[in-house]
Amino acid sequence: MRCDRFRERPMLFETVSTGGCRSYVIGCEESCAAALIDPELSQLDRYIALAARDGLRIRYLVDTHTHADHFSATQQLARQLGVPVVMHSASPAPFVDLRLQGGELLVVGRLRLQALHTPGHTRDSMCLCVEDRVFTGDTLLIGGTGRTDLPSGDAGALYESLFEGVLKLDPSIKVFPAHEYKGRSHSTIGQELAENPRLQKRDRDAFIEMMHSLNLTMPTHVTEALRTNMTGGKTVAQMLSEAAAIVPFMSLGELSTCLESRRSELIVLDVRERDAFEEGHIPGARLLPRGQLELRVNQELTDPTRRILVYCEFGRVSTLATATLRQMGFGGAVALDGGMKAWREAGYPLTAGKES
Ligand SMILES: [Fe+2]
């Protein structure tokens, strides 16, 4: 993570880098209103802290397009700050509050952010021009362009968006992309026209052929990023952290002590599948696979006041299962910290075979 800060009247400007992803805070110095462009989920608190440090109030949360390579923070920040999510009108995301058409302006204090519809990387891609700079999303990168082989990408549309759109801006305009992997803060339209290898194919067919022959590897988490960014659904990490927030955990050592004391009223519940259970389980454990939990719980766990220790193989499924049990009224449900794998590796006893 790296933050660059420089000041140029009348705006306050911040770049936040998360790996190769770039987010920008742009604020009006006079009114203290700001917009946040392409925020990333892991930096939620940082954006709010940066705005507070500079005395800015974030008024708009903007995604330049549906991201396929990271998790957008716009929806979560919108809930926390009570401000609208802004995207191009072609965005499929249902949580967008303000859908811009090309040419429309966002008013941020005395600043005017003008949307330029630039489909190609995705159908909903837009660039935002303000003062001496343009936020190009993944349409134009420093020395590159966005890829066009992901869902809704179109190399022909990107050609037109570049050569008929963003590259017609004044050559002195500064380019701030949504990705930069070499640590450069920005470039200019003129520099890109002169030096960007992808822009040297000025013929439409040659440009399309070049884009189709790139053979790029898929970004990590592409399916999950598209699912959550397009629908406003939750990531797996969010589901787990929300469950963990309402669940207490028991250590391996504490469970071992409970089992040895034999006076314990603890029910030990294995939520893995039957074959894993029969290969080796915690002595005295009962089997109730996660997939059957809600439907069999009334037969298997007749006393909702009992203390129930839940475990699975790695400690993740059991966290979700324990949260479910607590939501169903089993207030004594607790998850094993570490799961069966940790129990096995620590050399604690195992029993093989069916339930005793
Ligand atoms: Fe992208």
C-alpha cells in the first residue's frame, strides 16, 4: 500500500494504491466536498481516515466500471456514509444510486467531474474528466489499455472509445488509471499517444487483432469479483467475518480439558460429511453434516440450552454452522478454533468408525 499526495489548487487529491489497483480521492478545497473513485474493499477505513485528515466530506462513490479483479467498496461505503454510488447507466449492479450518461456532470463543490462513456474494457466503462486530469478506469492505462476478453469486453468498442474519445482530449491532460503496476503516479494523453505500445496500431482491424491475440491469464477471484460487484452480493470472506463476529470460539486445549474431565455437559458436533467423520473424529462427537443442519437440528439437538461445540475440517464451515445454530436459538453453540486439521496435527486423540 502506498499513498501519494500532492496539492494543486483548487483541489485536494490523493492516490491510494492496493497492489496494482488505484483509487483516488478528489476534493474541492473551498467547499470540502469530495468524490472517491474506484475504492477497494480492503481499504474501507483508510478512505474514511484520509478524508477526515484532509477535512473532506465524501459526497460520491464512483466505480469507473464493473471490476473483475478486485472487490469494490462502493456499496459498503455508501451504507456507512449515506452517500450515493455512481456508475455509468450501463452498469448491471442493482445498488447503483446515480447512473450517469456520457457527457453528464457530477458536481463536487466547485469541481465538475464529466463522464465520458468509454465501452470496450467493459460495456459500462467510463472515464471522468476534471480540471487538468482524466480518470481513465481500465480504458487507458499507462503504457497499456484495459483487456477486452472479460465479460462485456469488446475490442472494437475500445478502439472507438480510445481514438474517437479519450485520446482526443488535450495532450496535456494528466492520465490517472485504475491500475498501475510500475509505481508511476500518472502520465499525459500526449505521452500515451506517443509512447503507449497498444496505441501504435491506429488501424481499427489491426487494433482488434492485437487485442484478440493478447492471451492474458485470468485475474484471481474473477468469478467472485464479478458476482459481488455486479450484484451487490457478499464475498466469501465477508460471509465468514460476519459469522465470526457473532460466534465465540473454543481452543483445542480447552476442548481437550473438557473431554478429559468427563463431567462436561458439552455436545461435540462434527459438521463434516459422513466419510470424513468415519475416517477419524473427536472422541464422543456426533455427526450432523452442515448440509443437513437446519433440517435435522430439531431431531438431533432437542435441548436449545445445551453447550454445543461445533467443528469441521478447517474451522470455516463450523463458524458458519455455529452462527446458524445461534441464530436458531442455540445460544450455547461455540466453534472450535482451528478445526479438525489443527486437532489432528496437534496430536489430540481421534476415534475412527461410526457414531458410538
Ligand atoms: Fe477492470
